[in-house]
Amino acid sequence: MSNWINLDYNATTPLAPEALEIMLPYFTELSINPSSQGKIASQINADIENARSQLAKLVGVNSDTLTFMSGATEANLTAILSHAYFLKPTTKKPVLVSPIEHSSIINNLILHKQAFEYLTVDNQGVVDLIDLRQKLETGEYAYLNLMLANNETGVIQPIDSINSLLNEFNLPWHCDVSQAAGKITLNLPHFTSIVSASISAHKFHGPKGIGALYIKAGCEFKPLIYGGGQESDRRSGTQNVPSIIGMGAAAKLANDYLDNHTQSVENLRNKFEQTLLEQVDNCQVISQQALRLPNTSYLIFDNCEGEGLKILLNHYKVHCATGSACLTGKQKASHVPLALGLSEFQAKSALRFSLSRYTTKQEVDQAIPLVVKAVKKFRSVQSQTPSVGPVTIYTNS
Ligand code: PMP
């Protein structure tokens, strides 16, 4: 993407060059099946375990609680089916789910005919703790399915308060931490109600197609895929060694970054957001009052249609998103802003800008005037267009 300003890093991040370099020999001279015998296979197994402990450090867990799999989508599905197997058969209680979950949670609950009910989030996208307490008091639920940080708004849930409530009512929690891992410091075992969590490497400059499922020590677990018994019988199939090694290396880099530079992405995001609020009339930040990931800015520019504005910004070589990349092709507003109480039109106006540790001050300085220019241009075209209602070019991505 030379000359492009990428501001869509919540969708995916480029592989860290250092991780790529470490991965390369595992495609060639170290391309040995870890389940085979001999000295090199033992070395590959040791390298896999090293990657597992690098990832474990990123989320604060013991490495034997992590199972590598193809990504957070598979980890979410595996957790859903495992919990359904152990937590629901006798009680048939529904799953308590947030209405802002990623489609890999909601669609899999629907597809696998899991009864579920939504909890309430407020207009910032934060779980309503009073509603949660009331629901827990009914004793009607099997477990909670709630992400830690939202991919669209960047909102981070009040993990301490939720954990205390769940412990009070003894309800387990599956937590999708894909967007949080690598962006904020995590210590999952500290939150004792979290029994499982999903992680994705390509959200923190690791390779795509690799992730992991955390299962709390001592919790029952039913694999999704059976076969040769790899990953300690928890996920069969020959391990994707280069990607596992790359995920470990990327986790180590992300950890080093979190230890040393946590402020820099947030400073750039704040500068981007504040300058646009000053320079563009009728612009608002979604979930501005909530605790958010340091890299995410979800904006509404009144009288602009998000998809059209995104295309115009693409023309200026700025890459951003109208919502979850996983909603690509869907001709409707994202369920996330709708759950916050925004109208269908406002929800379709929202544009997400997400930075990474690779984002430079120069890129942000270049992007700001281009966004200002695009909004002005879009609004002037809108005002000259005969009133046919908002322009709608629904090709969500
Ligand atoms: N959960 C969340 C919150 C995500 O943002 C994503 C990726 N968009 C996923 C799950 C799916 O991750 P993967 O691409 O690794 O399957």
C-alpha cells in the first residue's frame, strides 16, 4: 500500500518484519512435522512451546492453558460448542450475550441453535451493570458471552465490576479478547470468572489464519476438531508451525511495545480526533465518554453517508472502514452502533479510523486535512443534489 495511509488496523495489521524473518526457515529447512520423531521434530516442538509462552505472557496466562487454532473465529466457535456441551445440557439455560459481539459469536450461536438473550449496553456501548445484576439474579443463564474490547467503537468493558458480579452469581464468562490483546495489558487469570478467551494474531502484527483459545486451568473442555490428537488432544490437525512461531514473535514484540510505549498511539489518536472535532462542524465521536482502546476513533460526520465518504477517502488514498470488516457485502448498518441507540441513518454514517504502533505522526498529519476535505466535498455535493434522501451506496466493508 505504498502512498496509502492505512487507518484500518482493527480489521487487520501487517505482519511485523521481525516476525516474518523468524518464520521463514519454518517454511523451508525447518518444515518438519512436529508430530514426527527425531531430533529436529523435538526442536520444532520446543520452538512451538516457546511461541506458546511468548503468547501466554501477552495475556498473562500459563502457557498450558493456550491451544493454537486458526484464529479467533474458530476459538469463539470452539468455546461456544464446548460450553454448550458442559454447561447447558441439563439446564437448557440460554446464553447471556452482548448485542455488540463480533459476528463470529452471534452467527455461530444462531447457526448452532443456541438459545441466547441479549444483555443491555448503554449509549456508549458499555454493559449496563444494573441490567446485568437483574438478569443474574434470575439465575436463568448458562454463561456470559461478552468481548473485552469492541472492534468498531474500541470500548473496553468494565472488566473488574463485571468479574465481581459474575463471581457473586457464579456465572462463567467467555471473553473475546481479540481486539484487546496487544493493545492493552492483560492478565486474564486475575478475572476468575473468565473460563475461556479467544485471541487472533493478525490483530497485533502476527500472521493471519492463526489464533488461540485460552481455557482456564481446571475447566472442562470439549475439542471442536478430533483426529491425530495434536495440541494435547485439544485441537487436532498438523500444527501451522510457521504461523505459530510468527504469532509468538509478534506477541513478544507487542509485549515489548506495551511495556515501553503505551502512550504514543493514544497521543496520535487523540490528536487526530481532537483536530477533526475542531475543524469539522457537526462531527461527533461515538463512545467518547467510555474507556476505549488507545488506537480507535469511530466518528459520525452529520449529513455524510459513511460508505460514500469512505470511497471518497479511498480516492485520496486514506484507508478506513465503515464498521466491522467482517460485515463485508452486507447491505445494512452495523449492529454495533444500532445497539448504542443510533438511528439506522446515523449508524450508516459512522466511519472507523484505527491506528497501530506503525502509524506515524506524519501519516496522521497528512490524513487530517484529507478527511476535512472529503467531508466538505461530500456535504457540498449532498447540498446540491435534489432531495432524494441520503445517498446510499451499500457495499459495506
Ligand atoms: N473477534 C473480534 C472482536 C474480531 O475483531 C475479529 C476479527 N475481525 C474476530 C473475532 C475474528 O478473528 P479471526 O479473523 O482471527 O478469525
